[in-house]
Amino acid sequence: MNLECRLKEIQVALKQAGWFSTEEHVDYDYDFALGVLFVDGKIAFFNDTVLEFTQSITPDRQRYRYQYMHTDGSLIFRYDNVPHHRQLATFPHHKHYPDQVLETQQVELREVLKEVIEMLVTS
């Protein structure tokens, strides 16, 4: 998928999340000619939870961190691909919970927002 499509996908996911958010701040920086896209943001939801995220795509790598937490900072879950937890079969991709780290495939913001919204509507 090219970077313009990735950016549009992120923007659509954020619009959908807007139905459940009370505040949203997102910064974009991109240069399609160079093949770089950086997205950094924070979404506050109606149930006093927050999603902070960073996604960085360059020609040689992609990095991400999607941290969903309570407003007091206590973790609900976090997806990232920081290169630790080498014992996991899905290294470097993994998901943190307050008391464990699990294997996971690479995720995109739209998938994380879908998970958050499902948690919002079922709680």
C-alpha cells in the first residue's frame, strides 16, 4: 500500500474514532516523494481513557507505538515494535498488558482503534 493510501486510511480511522472521543490532537508530517510518513497523536475518549500513538514509516523501516490507558496513566494495553522481547516468535511485534507481554502481528492504527471502540461499546 502506498503512503498516500496509508495516510487516508489513518484519517478515515480517526474520523470513526471521533464519534467516541472528547478530544483529539494529531500531527502529520510526510513527504511522499521521499517515502516518509510520521503520525503522532492523542485521543481522549468519553470513558476517561486515552490512546497515544506514534507511527513512523520510512523507506527502510516502520515503527509504531499505540498505548491505550486510563487518564491516570495506568496501562490497558500497548502495541509496539520496539526491538526487545526477542523470545517472542513475532519479534519485534508484541502487545503489552499490565502484567504480561504477548505475541502479535504488526498492527495498524485502524485495527487498534477498532479494538478500543469495541471495548468502549461493550463496557
